[in-house]
Amino acid sequence: MTQSAHSRELPVALSIAGSDSGAGAGVQADLLTFAAHGVFGTTAITCLTAQNPRGVSGVQASPPAFVTEQCTQVATHFRPKALKTGMLLNAEIVLAVADFIKTSGIPAVVDPVMVATSGATLLAPDAVAAVKTRLIPLAAVVTPNLDEATILLGRKSSGGVDEALELAKAYGVPFLLKGGHAEGDDLTDCLAWPTGETKTFTARRAPNVDTHGSGCTLSAAIAAQLAKGKTLAEAVTIAHAYLQGAIHGPIQVAGLNCIRHL
């Protein structure tokens, strides 16, 4: 190994999210994604889940103070350049994470995980208000799917630039509104800033691919690129291209075509 290889300092990113026992989503997917982008991944586990791609059968929450302790230990030693949030489960954890983000000043990609692809509820009703008022205003970008955007808008979301702009202006931070849950095979993600700027990303739906964990993967890729010093527009562009490659070039596991992270 060369001296330059020994001395190269890897940027660090932090995932504050739940553990997926099936490894397709959550911190497991985040760590694979960080590695794929040349970033050292660290974690703060908000909850443990018993699940596979077909459903979630059980959830155990971490004590909020212990979530904060994990974040603090990582921040003190590793000094992450960016973080992402995933499944936060309840209002107490949301508030603990929001306090950490505010105190640390680490740029945060907020994936407002509320409902699993399988339909399982992943955020308690009383936590939604905390996400809206305490967590989202601290975000470098928020990455809702259409189901999550429906909750954030207060009406059914159909996606598109206008809705992305509405969300960005309503909450005062950039939004990446994902179109993967829309009907049809032509999909569009819309990035919007409160200032009125927008950028769109298009893709084709991949047939016969299990996209469990795609939202986790995208938000982790954005955080990884922010940790490497990219602008938000650059980070989302790279992350979107990475996710499309991972979906359209899947691996086969247990009879399913799954996202290829590495």
C-alpha cells in the first residue's frame, strides 16, 4: 500500500436511523451506501426492527437519551461532515435528534420515514408534529416520498415541481420530492429550494426489482456526497444516478432482485 493510501483521510457521515434485520433498508443500507461513495459510515441506532422485504413484525425503540449518547460519541471523535436521519419512531426520539442537530450544526439530510413500502407505520402519530416543527426546519434537504408528502402537505400528493416548491416554501428548506410511488413507468424526482429554484431528475421504473430501502439509499448517498464537500445540487445529482444504477443493476438474494449497493 502506498503512503498516499495510508494517509488519505476519509470523510465521515452519520446515519441516525433504525436497524433493519433484513438489511435492505435502515442503517445497514446506509452503511453500504456510505462505503460505495468512499465515506466512512457511523451510526446512532434509534430502534431495532424485526422485518424482511415483505413486512415489519416488531419494533423496539432505543431510549432517547441513548440515541443522543450515540450521536455525541460519534460527533466527539469522528466529527462527521454530514448526517442523515431515517426511522425515528416516536416524538421523544425526534426531539432528541433535533436537539443534537441544532447543537452540533452538522448538515442533515432528513428522510421523513413514516410508512414502509409494505404499508407498516414507522412513525407514531404524535411524532408527526415534532418532525414538522422541530426537525424539518433544521434540514439541509428533506426527501419525502408521495405518501410522506401527503402527510406534510395535509392533502394527497401527486408529485411534481409545483408541490416540491410548495413544500420548500412552506417549511423554509430545500425539498427533494421523490416520484417513485407515482403511477406509470416514467418517474420524476423534483428538487426545490425556498428561493424558487428547481431541478428535476427523471428515471424509468425497473421491472421486477424489489426497491425496499431505496429511500434510505438515496438519502444516505446525498449525505455521503455532502460529507465530501459537494453542493446540494451536485450531491442529489450524483445520488440519483447512483440509485438508478443500483436499482437497474440488481443483485439476487433469496429469490428477489434487490438493490445493488456495492
